[in-house]
Amino acid sequence: MLLEIAEVHGGYGGPDVLHGVNLDVDQHEIVTIAGTNGAGKSTLAKAVLGFLPQMRGRIALRGRDLASLAVEDRVDAGLAYVPQVANVFPSLTVLENLKVVAGVRDPAVAIARQLDRFPALKPRLRQSAGTLSGGERQMLAFARALLNQPMLMVLDEPTAALAPSLVQQVLDLVAQLPAQNVAVLMVEQRARQALAISDRGYILDQGRVVLAGRAAELLADDRMANLYLGAAH
């Protein structure tokens, strides 16, 4: 098991938002966290990354308990994060965004590898990141997160605020990550589309896991799908 979350409770200093969450991610898996607004999806992602000020329970990466590790140490341990917003530095160029990532071994080689992975960024290296399209910004955010060769990438709403024509493009990028030895834990409002590229899923409601299983099984469960995933189109 790559990531283990066991009996996690936590919040932001007041009442708990998460109530005994159990979840796991294996190597080469995409796991989606779905649920209604306010269910605790992004809070769970923040707990994994060490952003949650109040937390109880166990979060382990390859058996290593992360509780005592600061955010930057969790990155060194093999986590990467692409937040929903502010995932690039808009005033910096594309190349500068890649160069500012700390702790990269052989940065020139690592950057060249990511540009080969995301060739659409190559002609934009000297362009300010703030002028990129939504899809290009996500490519840049993914490239930055992958520079340190993480074991697990945590994605918080990777399709948020994207034009409908770009949503599948970004999800296709996510779908390619396991083949590059990067597992994915993804929070996504477009749950049906996210589960379509996922191995497994968890549905949260009021900070609790109410359903978990293979992604195809969750999509086929009409009652749960209508309650938590929205009506099929």
C-alpha cells in the first residue's frame, strides 16, 4: 500500500470536519474523492499534505507515518500537490516557474524531461504564466509538481474553472500519470468524469466515507450516483 489513511479526524481549529476517515491508495492507482459541497473532500487532501492544523489518526506513505513531518518534508518523502487555485506564479515566465522548484536533482535534465512530457509548454517558456490558457496553466502546474519525481500526486479540483472543452484534456493528463509511476489521489467535483479514469473511488458526506469501491461499481450504483455524483447526462 502506498498511502494509508486510518481513522482521521480533523478540522481548522473548531469542530471537526473529518470524522474517522479511512482510505488507501496503491501504487499505479488513480483514486477519486467525490461528494457534495462541504463534504470534506479538500479538507482530507489538506490533511494528507500537512496543511490541517487540527488532526488525529494515521496518515502513512509507504508505511512511514507522516504526522511529525512538515509540509516540505512530506514533499521530500514523495508527495506532490496541485491546488485548485494559485497553482502557478502568474508574474513569472513558464521557465521561471519550473526553475523555482526547490530540491530538484539535476534541474536542467528534470525540466527537459517535463517539457518533453508537456510539449505545448516549449514555445511558451518566456511567456508569463498568467497569460496561459487554463489548460496550459494546468500543464505547467503538473510539470512543476512532477519535477521532484513524486510517488503520489494530490490533486484538488484539477478541472475547476476550466472551459468544458479543456476538462477532458486535463483528465487525460491525469490518466497518464500511473504509467509514469505516479499514483493519484484526486478531489473532483466532476465526479463522473473523474471516476471514468479512476481505479477506485470514495464518496464523502459530512466528513465521513459513505461509499467506497471500484470506480465502475460506483458509477453503476444508480441510487448513490444520483445522490452524490449528479444525474447522468
